[in-house]
Amino acid sequence: MNNMYPLVRQPMQSMSMLQPEQVVVVEPFVYSATCSLVGKPVVLETTRGRLTGVVMDVKPDHLVIKERDSTFFVRLCKVVWIMPDIN
């Protein structure tokens, strides 16, 4: 056995020492495509159903859709597809 790299043991952390980690899901291609639709009417399908409106803002994790008097914040990871509304 090669003793050049001795095994260093780390003390085990107790459960109270563990800190939660934040995980962010980024959909780079959906984000990039959606940025080009800001200010335009769109139709998008989510895992919960279809939504029609104007894209007001896009962030790396969500987009803002305005439909009449309602504003919707849609997580990009829940978007199945999105396309310009030609009506």
C-alpha cells in the first residue's frame, strides 16, 4: 500500500450542524427564447394548463404574464411550450 497519501478522516457532522442549501433550476433556452417575447402576446402551456396574455417581464426562474386585469407569475420549469399569439 502506498503511504504517500494518508487517509484523512473528517469528523462526522451532527444533524444540527447541517445547513439547508438553496437549489435554483434555470432553463437557459426557455429563458433566452422568452426574452425575445417581452411586450408581445403569447400562448403558453404549463403543467397546470394553458395561459394567454402579454409577456411583461422575464427572469431566469420565472416570467410575468398579463391577461386582462390579472397578472400571473409562471415558473419557467413549469412551461411545456410557449409561442407568439397571432390572434
